[in-house]
Amino acid sequence: MTESNHPAFDPSPWMRTPLSAKLGIELPIIQGPLGGFSTERLAAAVSNLGGLGSYGAHNLSPDQIANVVSTIRAETSKPFAINLWVSMEDAGARTAGECEFQQALATLKPFLDEIGAPHPAYKPYAPVSFDAQARALLDARPPVFSFIVGIPPKEILDECRARKIVTIGTATTVDEAIAIEQAGADIVVASGFEAGGHRGSFLRSADESLTGTFSLVPQIADAVSIPVAAAGGIADARGIVAAFDLGADGVQMGTAFLATEESSASALHRNALLSGNVRTALTKGFTGRLARGIKNRLMDAVNANEGSILPYPLQRALVRNLVVPAAKAERADLLQLWSGQNANLLKHRTVDALMHDLVVGVSAILAPRGK
């Protein structure tokens, strides 16, 4: 087991919240799951430093999920979360054919030619089963199961309770937060539109569910009785304190951890996040679902041809045919560079440095208040 060499933080009142108590962690800080940029090393590092490390497993097979849980357990004795997407496809994914594929490919062909990459051939869609993933997760029994883009079936949440797995749902609206609480989840993440990556909306379209963190968190805090974690645009101690002031019991931070060397983000991606000159925008063109990333040539091109974007996950699979060779060619202008609106606040390249700065910073702000 790998434990951090960093000295333990002196406990302060602000660290003891309903969220940290429910999760059994020392610091009310959740690392965002980060999807395909997760690593076991990152999750374990955050957990070993007192937060809740997370691993985004929605692209993994059941066997891979079991292996990830086992690997993280070998690196930390602290609680950690495995994250799944409840909704694995959008309307039209099973009916879109080669004609729609060729229309979407037309947007990418100039870029593929520019870097000398081959044009992909059409392949029929092969669905991924959330139920199979959830069963593997239940069998592996991670301490925490977090979910996004929907609410798992009642029997899955019932089994989580029976197996003492804490559950965390993600809401982008007040109605979604209420639905998550009514379903029996233990914690809700209130995710504002400032957040990087995908919107987790499920009761209405993502386009109709764009509420900022500053407006969303206090409304959700007033509407539910379970602990609330604020997410979206939080990158430093000031953001954490602001979340507390808005009624949150903790925070979930994604982009700040994405920029650390413990994530699987490329050096190009991490350097872009830490450049101090980040401009983000929303797009469906990277995966078929609305998400926030760094504005670049690829985003401009797919947004300009929005009518040809395939439904999720078909667009995601298509765009990978460009971004994989583009990464090898070190072409940041042709990559999916996920980022929240907080990137220009980032300065830390390691989890240890980030967590230390957050704890020292929050404590310094709250100490005069006696917290």
C-alpha cells in the first residue's frame, strides 16, 4: 500500500461536515471522476491525503471494473469512489447508420488528412450495458458508488445499502437533486455549468439545465436534507469557502486534479490547463453530449457543423479516430481538452501540493471566523 509522506493535517472544524462524516473521510473534498483520465494512482493519492479519490469507470468492462477496485484497494486503505454513467447512449444511437457516419466524418476528414491519419470505416454500434457494469461494481464492493446522467434502478441502490456502499448522485438542477434524494442516494453533487467535461443532466436536456454553481448550490441545499457537494468552477481555497457559505457540505473538484501528473491527461493537456490562458466553451461535437473543454480548432469545426454530430456515444467513437493520432503528433489544436472555467486559477502539478494548498488556504480564511 502506498501512503503519502505528507504530514497529517491538524483537524479543523470546517473539515467535520455531514459529507465527510457520511463518507468516512477527513476532508470534505471529492476528486471528480474525470472519465477516461482517471487513474488508480490519482484516486489513491487523493484518498490517502484525506479526500475522496474517484475513478471514472463508464468506459470499462465488468472485469476491468473489478481489477480497478482491486488495484485501488492495494494502494489505499481509505474510502474511494467508482463512478458510472447510468445513461450509456442517446436517442438515435441504435438507428444511426453509415449515411449519418459519413456526414459526421466529413467534418474530421481535413484534419485527418492534415496529420496523415487514415479515414475510419463505418462499424455498427455495439451497446455497453450499465447493468453489467453495476453488477460488477456491486460484486467488487467499493466504499462509494457515484453516478451521473441519471439514477440507477431501485434494486441497485437497495443492494448498495445492503452492502454498505455509500451512493453519490449528480444533479444539474434542483429537480434532479430532489429526485436523487427521493431515490435514496446518500449524497448529491450540485454541478454548475462552469464544470469541465460532460453535463450530467437527465430530467431535461443539458441545454435546458445550464445553471451556474452560485445559483444552483443554495437552491439544492435548501431543497434536500442529504449532504450536498458543490461542483463547477471550484479550483482553490476561496472556492471551497464560497461553497460552504452557499450551504454546501463539501466540494467536488475535477479540473484541478486533471492538471496533476497523477491523472492520465497528456503533457499537452496538463500544460494547456496550467498555461494561465485558458478559454473554454461548450460543445456536443466531441462526444455527442454537451461538455465543456478548451476552445480550439477542433471545437470550432464540430460546432460549426452541429447538424452532422452523431448521438452519444457514436460521436465519441468517431472523434477518437482523430484525437489518438493527434495526441501522438502533439497537436493540441485537434484534441479534446476538457476543462472547467476555473483553469486559469490552477498552479499545482501534483496531488500532494494541491491538497496541501487547499487545506492551508481554507484554514487560513476560516480561522478568523473560528471555524
